[in-house]
Amino acid sequence: MTRSHKKVPITGITTAESDKEFKKREHRRERSAVRDALATGTEPPHPKTFGDPWNGDKDGKRYVTGDQEAVLRK
């Protein structure tokens, strides 16, 4: 794949490699909250309450302007 390259110049804002650990933590928190709600008989929380990407390790993504050649290389 010597000629492969990204098609769209969108990249993560920080230098974190991935959001995997953040997603694992948030899904664990969500499952725990749902389990507690079922045990107490209350309404479970809305799924959008957990895993907000703007609070994650990567802190979202952005469109890169300017020198896109360096970003498009894999």
C-alpha cells in the first residue's frame, strides 16, 4: 500500500492515538447506570448522557487547512 493516502484532510485535535480507552470507560459507566436504574426501578438515563466526544481524549476532530500534504500521508 505504498500509494495509499487519506482522502479527506480531517484529523484529531490532540496527539492521542485513539479514543478506545475513553469509549471503554464511558460504556462501562453507561452499563453501570442502566444496571442501577433497573435494580431500583427508575428510568434509565438517556444514552447520549455518556460518551460525549468533546470530553474525550482526542477532543473531537477538525478539518485541516494549509499544508494538507503532510496530513494526507499515512
